[in-house]
Amino acid sequence: MSELQAYPEVFQNQPCLRLDHACGDTVLVALHGAHILSWTSGGAERLYLSPQAVFDGHTAIRGGVPICFPQFNMRGSLPKHGFARTSAWTALPAEDTLEALELQLCSNPATLALWPHPFTVTLRVEMAPGTLQCSFTVDNTGSEPLDFALALHTYLRVHDLPLLQLQGLAAQPYWDDVAQTNRLEPGTVTFDGEVDRVYQAAPEPLTLLDGEVQLRIVQSENLADTVVWNPGADKCAVMSDMPDAGYQQMLCVEAAQVNTPVTLAAGEQWTGWQRISVL
């Protein structure tokens, strides 16, 4: 018998799927955007979901794990972060022995009007005690190559931002979007004011130290970038879907491929993933 069970659920009037593990860990995923809204492990919520997030079935949801595809930020002609996070996805039938949740989005007239490439993308959400893994698969179903960017835009819930330490990025080059310059990380990343950086992914896992809480963050080797973002007080204050002090409770550590797009040949498939574990 599987240790996992899946149930349909409604959250903020949005259809969702909930995945429960026998150990007590849970994941909640909205069909809107294939958006992971919650991951509880060890009795604690590990993701940050803004209490002012908009749940209208059209707007991108603030917090959780949004999917940035096929564009990151404003690096292209598409709407910010692409269309995956604002599209209606379909839940795939569960396997006979449930191992994960899978949601899928296929090209359609709305996506083709924005991005003229036939595709199928699948988000697979897997859970083990203390661990959440999100895998994103792209299938090029067209007859021509396609280029895409991706970020699994994970909002981690934190408790003490001034004392927060992100270890594992020492000596990695990064683009500092606040200072608009390239830099080299001298050591442990700490947070004082706005942080918006695209790092060259480190060869070893990252460790986030947040008081007594420690998280290990790993991403697949074919995701070459790691985005680290916190809006800081000033930017957070002008974000309509965030409380003024919301920046103190979150940190985004994103598995990404944004500096160099992935080129996927016709008929080919690509998968990248991020795994987070409570230590």
C-alpha cells in the first residue's frame, strides 16, 4: 500500500489537489498555474504564501512555488515570467500505486498566440518524509526547435531574516540586479535590504540556516542558475499582494535556467528539478 494519498480540495475557491504522506507531511497544489501553495513537514509550514495573494483564476499567485516558463522576468516579449503560472493546468490520472501528483499543460490557441511553439509541460510533485521534489518536464511536440527559460520560483518561509544564512554559494559568480553589475560571492549570503541575484549554480547542495531550522536545497545539474530574491522593505511596501512586513517571512531560492535558454529539438524531452529537505 502506498504511503501517499491524493485528494481533490478547494482552497480560496480554486480547485486543488492535496497529497498526504503517512508521516503527516502534506502538499497542496492549485490547478491554476500548477502552483504549489503549501508544504507542511514535521508539523510546520515550509513555504510562504502571501495572505494578500490574489485567487481569481487569472492572476499569478504570490508565494508558494510559481512556475516561470517559458520566460523569466521581463527577459523577452512575453508577459512577466511567461504564461505557465497563469494558465489552467490539468491533473493527470494517479498511477495504480500513487507515487506523486502530476499536472500538465499543453499548447493551445492562447499560448500559441503568445509563443508559437507546440509543447507539453508536466509538473511532477513528489514527497517523502521531510522532503519535497518538484520536477518540470518539457516535450517539444512541434516540428521545429524551441528555446525556453525556466525558474521554479520557490518562496521559503523563514523566521529570522536578519540572522538568515544561505551557505554553499561562496566563490560563485552572480548578476546583482539591484546594483546592475556582475559580482563574485565572497562567502555566506546574508540579507539586509533588497536582494535580487542570479547565481551560477553551485556544484554542491545549498544549506539555509534559519535559527533551529535547516533546509538542504538541491537542483538538477541541467539547471545552470540559482536565483536568490527578497524584495526588502521598500519594494515590499508597494506590492499590492504582499503585506508590508511580508519580506521578513520569506526568501526565494529558485532552481533556474535563465541566463542561457534551453534549446529543445523537435520531438525531444527535457526535465529539471529542485529538491528541498528539512535537516
